[in-house]
Amino acid sequence: MLRPNGTRLEVWGDPVSHSRSPQLHSAAYRVLGLDWTYERRQVSEAAFAGEIAGLSPQWRGLSLTMPLKRAAFEASFWRDRRAELTGAVNTLVFVEDGPRGFNTDVGGLARALREEGVAAIDHARIVGAGATATSAVVALGELGATRIEVVARRVAAVAPLAELGAAIGVDVVGVSFDDAQHTRVPVTIATLPGDAPVADAAADALAAQGGLLMDAVYGHWPTALANAWARRGNPAASGLGMLLHQALLQVRIFVAGDADAPLPSEAAVLAAMRLAVVGD
């Protein structure tokens, strides 16, 4: 059971000043008629355990961004399947027994891809092999992918993603940015930081065979890859859709404790959340 008197929520990270989660969540709770507060707090990985130990029963839950997703995973006494697969928790909800951990990045990415018309795929590409790529592998697996090409500066960094892929029945293959030829795919998910340099030749080679680009970045838009897609007139979407849909799943969790339980008037909630970020 959720804490019945828990009305406080925050997003924690380091840095966290850029987070749009307060706008998204506040818009949702206004539509739902809930007098809850949602703020942001800068919390380092070293300070996380002490901060969470000091929370009172007024706290309903937390959203977590980097670098706290692994620490939140360790702090959870129960985790959903997506969190267990990725080793990352971006949502904690407090119940009588302790924190329950969820990963809504996976579902948010899958929902954002569906919104862009990607309903089912058999192969795809991920650019970058960092933490976000882990959620991307699981999301693409949920959409039906059986083969994923991961483009990385160090092909050896793809090994953990290949192990994850094997666990969910997806063949994950690492390739180098230096490869001039890529197989054609219907969708490419970019997980690089927004300011990551990508040579024009490498970006153009990816754009030529990349299908729809779904970039995890929304603050440094357009990215080098988005510019390459634009040069070819190919479709590209920023990370705002991913942000929006993972936040909607968080709201479901904070309201009902279940990412799969639709909210009352969910269409109106989603519209208000979208307006809160698109109109920013």
C-alpha cells in the first residue's frame, strides 16, 4: 500500500537544474486534482543514502536521473522487470515496507516510438553504448526487434549490451563509428550526450541507412546526428517524447503504484503534460 499521507515528490540528480520533471508532474497533478508538491533537488551519488534515509512519511516518491539510477536500484526492496533487466531505477515509490523501484525509461521510449509510427520492428540501430542504451535495448526488444546494431567508439563497450540482448532473445552486435557501411534499419536510437562530437562523414553514413532517428537528447537540440538526418530530409525526433511518456508512467506509479494502470482522464493528463514542455 502506498503511504496514505505521502504528498511530497521530487526529482533528484547531479546536475538536476535542467530537469523538466517539475513542469510535467505539476501539470498532471493539477488535472488530477491532487494537492501534491513536486520539486527538484541536487543530490550526488555519495549523498544519496543519507538523503533518502532522512525522508519523512510525507514523501510519496522520487524520480531519479543520473547518476542515481544504480543507487536507487540498490535501495529498492522490490523492482519491476524492466529495472531488473537494466540494473537501473528511475522511479521510487514509498510503501509501508520500503521503496519499490521501477524503470519507466524503457516504457517511455517504447511509447514514444509508437507515437512516431514505429509499432513493430525486427531490427534497429542504437548509437552509443552507455547507460541509456541499456533501456533502448529492452524497449526495442519489447517492440519485437530480434537484431540490434550498436554503434560505439569502442566496440568492446557493447559486450554488456550483448549479454542483455541474449537474456531477452535479441542479437546485439557492436560496430565502430569508422565503419563506412551500415545495414538499413527502420529506426535509430541515439543515446549520445547532446554535445558529443560526431564527424560529418560518420553521421551521414548513419543517416543514409538509419530510418527514423529517435534521439534521447532534448536540451542540446538539434544534435550532430539530427543535423545529418535533416541534410537527407529524413525524420528525426528529439527526446521530449521519451521524457513525456516516461513521466506519464511515473505519474501512474505515484498515483496507483502500477505503471500499467491508466490514470483517470489520462488523455487530458497527457495533453497537459505535453503542453507544459512543448510550450516551454
